[in-house]
Amino acid sequence: AFTMTNKCLVYYVTYYLDREDLVPSLVPFALVMNLAFAPVWALIAQRSSKRATWLMANVVSAVAYTLFFFSTSKDPYVAAAFIGVISAANVAYQVLFWAMLPDTVEYNAWKTGQRHDAKVFGFAKQLALGLNGALLGILLSGIGYIPNQVQSAETLTGLKAIMALVPLLGIGISALLIWGYPLDQRRHRALVEDMAAG
């Protein structure tokens, strides 16, 4: 969700809003929202749980993406509002993914006695980025996107679908997977203490 939306943002501003002049302000605005809300999600996760925080971000993202997709407005301020909320919600996945990954490595070490830190960290990130880049290229081609020209109405709708519906699918899948995530703070602390004692 996070990467697909950010990669399409320049296309959306340039072709859907037809405001290439706003690329230098709207794209950094999304990043500013990421930076502003990363500590907010970290704080929420500390006060509740990573699982609950992930699911909360799923709800905010899903509502924002749905409203964004069905909005027909080309007003830059409306676009900025959607981009802001989506970016604020999506950064939760970055924060929580990198917080949960070491927990799962430690869980695996506790369960099997083997640590696979480098494999998990390197593989997970590279696989996600590679798949995302390939998928974006295929989808842009599939909607008939041709660079540096006026896009058809169907292509513009397809662009919004890539920005909103593809991430919605990812959000749904992640919600199903995270629903059964077993490591809360208490259980993680117990397994770390067990490894230290053993």
C-alpha cells in the first residue's frame, strides 16, 4: 500500500489533477505526513499492541483509500487532504513492520534455536520492493498509460485504481494475517527471558 501509492503519486498529480506544477509540493507533503505520523503510530503501539495498532491503521487506510477512489474532485486541496490522510495512515505499516520483524526473528530463535536475522531482513525488504516495482509496471501498461501525453479517461480511472484498489487489497490481506499475530508485549518479553535463561 505504502509503496504503490507513493510511486503513483507523481502520475496522479501530473495526469489526473493535470497539475504538474504541484508535484514539487504534493509529493514532499506526503513524505512530511509520513515523518509527522511515524512517532504517533509508535506511541500508539507502545500503549496498546502492534497488532491492534496495525488493525487500527488498516481501518484508517481503508476508509481513506475508498473515499479517495470514489471522489471525482480534481481540486488540489481535496487531493492534498486525501494524500495527507493516506500518508499518515500508511506510515504505520513502515513503523510496525520494522518493529515486528525483529520480534518474529526472536520468536523463530526461541522456537527452533536458529537465528536468521540477515535472511529475513534483507529478503523481506528486497522481495517487497522488487514485486512492487514489477507489479506497478505491469499495471501501468495494462491501463494504457503512455508517458508524456494526455491520458484517456479510462487510463485516469485505472491510475486511481492502482493507487487505491491495489493497496486496499493489500490492506485486506494484511488484516487477515495480522489478526492472528500472537506476539504482544507480555509474550515477547516472556520468550526473550526464556532464551536468556536457557
